[in-house]
Amino acid sequence: AALAACEDRELRGLLEDYRAYPPEPSLDAVLCTHCAVRVFMEMNHDIHIYEETHDLSLYLDIASRVGFTLLESMSMPERTIIVLQKKEN
């Protein structure tokens, strides 16, 4: 019933056949919603979430170019957490 009420055709199509698409955690609202629904619907299954990543230096280079300074970095086996600061003008 809730799916039928979804007015966004792209999202509705994705959720109607949610197993046909890989779960991608993303800032994109449609992809994020799909990923959350798929994880919820398949709680008892192994789910492999794919996240496209690039070398951290590429992200830090972009951050630097737009005025951010790296304050701190913490690396773990599954992720790296960075703290950035942007000075106000």
C-alpha cells in the first residue's frame, strides 16, 4: 500500500524490484532509500554493500582546493575518519 502511494516513479520502480539493484550507500536520496529498504527487508541474509571509494589523497586534495584544512585523521581497517576545518572569511 505504501509503495503504491509513492509518487516518485524512479523510487517506486527501484523499490518494486529492490533485489535487482546492488545496495549503494550514497548521499543520493533514491540510492540511500533503496539501500535502507533492502537491508531492512533482507535482515536475515548476508548483504554486500558496495561503496565506490577513491584514494583518500584525492578527497583531501579537493577539500584543500576549496579551503579546508585537515585537522585530524584516524585510520581503521574498514574506514578512515578525517576531521576538516574551513576558516570563515
